[in-house]
Amino acid sequence: MEKWINTQKTFYAEKKKRVYYLSLEFLVGRSLGNALINMGLMNEVTEALEQLGHDLEDLREREEDAALGNGGLGRLAACFMDSIATMKIPAYGYGICYDYGIFHQKIIDGYQVESPDSWLRFGSPWMYERTAFVYPVNFYRRVTSCLDENGNYRATWIDTEVVMAMACDMLVPGFNNDHVINMRLWKARASRELDLSHFNVGDYIGSVDDKVRSETLSKVLYPSDEIREGQELRLKQQYFFVAATFCDIMRRYLKHNDDFIDFPNQVAVQLNDTHPAIAIPELMRLLLDDHGLAWEVAWDICVKTFAYTNHTLMPEALETWSVEMISRVLPRHMEIIYEINRRFLEEVAMKFPGSKRKIREMSIIEEDGVRRVRMANLAIIGSHSVNGVAALHTELLKRDLFRNFHEMYPRRINSKTNGITPRRWLLKCNPDLAALIGEEIGFDYITDLDQLRKLEAHADDPAFQKRWQQVKRGNKQKLSALIEQTCAITVDPDSMFDIQVKRIHEYKRQLLNILHVIAFYHRLIGEPDSTEAARTVIFAGKAAPSYKRAKLIIKLITSVADVVNRDPRIKDRLKVVFLPNYNVSLAEKIMPAADLSEQISTAGTEASGTGNMKFSLNGALTVGTLDGANIEILEEVGSENIYIFGMTAEQVEYEKLHKSRTPLDIYNTNPVVHRIIDAIGNGQFSSGDTETFRPLVDDLLSEHDPYLLLLDLESYLTCQETISREFLDKRTWSRKSILNVARMGKFSSDRTIGEYAREIWGVEPGI
Ligand SMILES: *Cc1c(COP(=O)(O)O)cnc(C)c1O
């Protein structure tokens, strides 16, 4: 806390530009081990606890994950906090302190069952309630207007319902640098007016009821990843945290300034996806209505202040809100959005005279059907920087989704390939590997990941390979024990650990993976004496509670597991495991134990991926498509050290249009594929029931399958056979594993944050 106070003081003393990272999600995980490592206290605390008769490992296992996020997007925000603290970037994270994080997943009869994650029921030692920082946030009702003394339109938002936002701070220590930054998460509290509103009518219970209702704003994280949520409560959450955050931003700015001329030189705001994009009309509202600036001046400040990160190309994930809802919940913001749009469309008409299509596509308002506000369009227009999260993703943004905007603002869209923090994803989760590397090349790599290159010199050294294998074997043994404990399945630590862990989504193609498992199963039955490498195929991941197909895919995985694991003909040559409740602390146990990392999304659908980086940094080889950051991993590690299969994004585009082959062609001509599909359809994994998995079989055989599973299946099966062969050659596999780790330098989130700092925020690392 002392270090945190000192850090905040230096921010004020230096009057430097500050960065505000706005995210509706922070998937932090546990903090104890991370804080001890970053502060260099691990040994002291271990010893102190021993003297008290406690084991630090046991204690660490008792900490609840702070799971305030769904998946990659929220985990990226958490990795960024670690890098920002380590690199001494003058930045804050801002978000919501949900009472309930991502749901807890149980598997019952092979199906996902959700229960609430009440992670704060006994409080959290890492959260500090700051009762001095409480701000009112307004909702609903109406806007009045008049002309001021200069004849300018002036609006006031009145008769509003008020919810209070209370600051809760989480301290994030940098690695070994005495620097501690602040993550400020807002909690909703009822306003005093609410307490009194029912007073006169004597409706005591009613007043408590309203109070409870207003506090539901920060109650629960929406559990859908890459699917938009249309509920009013979600929009209110977004505005709630944006409005409270801007109270803080304005308070700090106005301490040292009487006008707004210098605002963009002192404040940078990064929007993590469009979730906080309502911040754009909010800043306009503050500058126009509260501070009386002219529109043009206010707009110039806005664009220079904001930057927007896009995380997905999937149309079903792009946020839109009905005009009706925004008009009702945030009436003044709707007026401002209309005015932003009016002025912007004038610009479009000047730039592209006569193009009705451009006007229709680029408008913030979607006009066909119920009128809706396109948050991505608002975010692009209101930001000076729009970034994709990997090279391919950014190219596809420029070429397809945001083509018109790229034509209009050719310098706005840029690429910032995602990264992961090596503190959590190597040093903390894989201490034995981190120590082995350190013995060989020193420990500077922890804050300068490019130094891992020095390992290349040891890749062929048999003694080093031996120690490398021993570390992996130890990690696999630990994971085996966990699997035994949680799933009652015995697995062989000498088998290949073939792992796919991530949110369950059709585009990520867990189904493709299970098709290979079935093919392998059939092959083992047909060839009882084959010497093919034994495999333990491990899955984990949550499905959005409303996502039927994803839940059915979980049921198929668990059903295949039941059949395969019980089949006496298979012995220990194949085991299938679904580990329940994938979260950050489970990921930390899984990554160090992987031999093979499955990154098999349809090319052009996974924006970046970060799971791919965690695996590789821990010595797993990747089997993957040319998608997201896989492409950049290939460029770094070299084609001989990664297993690439399947269509390119361009080929996917082409096939969708021209359908040169259909899934039925493949089913009818390839007997292996035929057998896999029939096994699912005929009930081999559902006790003869042919209905349960019918929807999946229909999807697979449909020529409209948007994810083209069967079109990639043959190439995937061939690639997996190569992998099976090569895994048996321990020396070559170890060499590849070492080279993967040696060449992961690029994927440190320190590199990513350095690029954001210099190229978007205009700040320098290191105060
Ligand atoms: C890294 C991580 C993710 C993202 O994984 P992808 O494979 O990139 O989708 C999701 N959830 C958790 C818990 C993670 O640690």
C-alpha cells in the first residue's frame, strides 16, 4: 500500500499524460502468488508461513479467482495491467466490480450446469472500497433546451434517476520495481434520494425494494463471449461505469487546468471493444452541456482523446442498441449521437458524392427494420486510432468489415498484436521451467522476453533436452493428479497431452477436434497392435448459458469420453478428459503440462487468440490453422516447428462463394470421414439414441456450414498423423519445444503495451 501511495503521488507530481484503459471485463484470476512474485517476497512469505505451520501452496489454492471476464478479451485487459505496472506506464484500468463473476461450471450427466460465482461472499483482501470517491450517475427522463446568450443550442438532462458509483480499487504491483498501479472498479449503490422518496407515503418496504433494484447494476457479469447482449441492464452497466470513470478523469484534469485546450495532451482513453463506446457521447455531453464548449472544439478533443480496439470480425458479436432504448435510458446521448451522425454523413457525402450505399453502410444508425445504433461505427468515427489485435485480423478489418472507413480515414486503422504477461504465464505458472531457463540464460528474460532467443543455442544439447523433458514430465504428473481428483480418470503422464482449452464456440471448432478423436479411436480398434503414440486429449471451456449448440458440443465431448475411456480394447492408448470450470487458475495448471496445443479455428474467425501464446511459451507445439496470431507464431518459430493445416482465410472466402466441394462430397468419398459421422449419427456415443446429436451431424453435412469443418477435416487428420509419428522421436520433439519457447519473445504483453504507449497513447514507458 505504501508503494501504491507513492506511485500515485509521482503521477500527480509529474503532471504527465495519463492513460485510462476502459474495459467491461478484467479476467484477473488469483492475486496472492502474483503479488508475492512481483514484489520479490515469495521466499520470505513461504518461510514465515512455515514457521506458523502453514503451507503457502495450500493457502494459494484457497483464494477465489477474480473472474470478472468471459475469456480472451478480459484476460488481455488483465495482462495489460501487469505490463503497465511493470513498464511504469502512467495508466489506470477502469471497470465494474461485479458481485458475481463468470458462472461456475459443473458437468452433470455430461451436460454443462451453471451456478453463480459469488466470489465476494467473504470479501476480498485485494479490493479496497474508497468511500471518498462516490459519484452520481444519471438515467432516463428528459432533456430541456434553450439558446444561450450567443444563440447556441444548450441542453440540460433533468428529472433523472440517480445511482451512485462507489470506487473499489485493486492494486497491481509491477515486477520488481516498487511501482503499484490502480485498477478502479465501480460498485453501484443506491442514492440518498431513493432512501427518502417513499418516506412520505410510509412505504418502507417499497423504498428498500427500489434501493436493492438500483444496486443490481453491478451485480452480475454478462456471460456471453462473442455474442451480443441486448438487455437494458447491460446498456446501463456500460453507461454506469463510463460516467463514473469520466467523473474521475474530469476531477483529476480540472485540478490543474481551467480550460480544455490541453485535454488530449493529458488524457488518453482506450476503449476495450465497443462495450465502453458510450464514452464518446458522454465526453461530448460533459464538454458541451457542463462546460459550454462549442461543438467543433469538443469534437476535436474527443477524437484526439479516444482510441478503440476491435476484437472480432464475427457479425453476431457487433454491438447495436435500439434507438428506442438509448432514447429512453440516455436521452441526451441519443441527441448527441444523432448530431455526430448528421455531421459525419455530410462529410461522407462530400467525400463520396452520390453514394447512397456508402451513406447507408457508414451511418451510425441502421435504418432497415427497427432503427439501431451501431456502436462500432460510433467508436471508429469518434477515435483517432482503431486497432485490430493481430496482423491478419487488422488486414481483414481494412479489407472487409471497416472497408468504407478505411477508405475515408486511411491512417486510422492499425495493428497491435496481442500478448501475454510472462510473469503469470511462465514465472508463476511454470516455476520449474522458468528456473531451468534462468539457470541457462539468466533471469533478465522476465522483463525482456526477446532474451529467450539465447535458448536456441541449447536446443540440440542432449543434457539440456533431458532436463527440459523432466520439467514437462513433472508438470504432466501434476495435471494427471488433478484429472484423477476432479474427473476420476487415470491418465498416463507419458502419453501425449493434446489440449484444447478456451470458450466453447462453433468457430473455435472443438467439434473438429472431437472428430479426430473419433477417427483415432476407430483406428485403434482396427489396429490393436499399432505403435502410434498414446494420447490424452483434454478439453475445457465454458459455453454461454444461452448457446444451445455450444452446450451440445460439450455433451458430445463428454459422451465420446465416456465410451472411449471405458472401452477395454483401447487400454491406455487414448483417454478423453473434459475438465470442468475452465478459468485462469485452471489454465495456469494446464499450460505447463501440454505437449500439443489445439488452435484450429476456421481461418479468418479468431481475431488473435492468446491461449495459443500461453501454450507455446510453456513448450507445447501448436497444431493450428492460418488464423489470428497463429500466423505470427508460425513466422516466429519457423514452419518446421509448428503443424499448420487447412484452408487460408482467402480459400475460406472462396469456398463460401463457389462451393467447389461440399461436405456431402467428402462424406461420400472418404470412408474414414463417413465412419466418424455415422458413429455420431447412429448413436455410438449416445447408447443407440440417434436424436441427441442429430443437430451436430446436420450442421456438419450442411453445405451452409459457415465454419467448414468437413472441408478442413482431411487435412487435419493427415496433420495429426504426422504429429503422432513425430511425437515418438523425443529428441526432435524436445528440440522443437525448446525452439518454440526461445522464439516467443514477440508475444510478451510488454511488447504490445510498448506499441500502444508509443503509437496510440503518446506516452513513454518508465516515469
Ligand atoms: C487465455 C485465456 C482465454 C483465451 O483463450 P483463447 O484460446 O485465446 O480463446 C480464455 N480463458 C482463460 C481463462 C484464459 O486464461
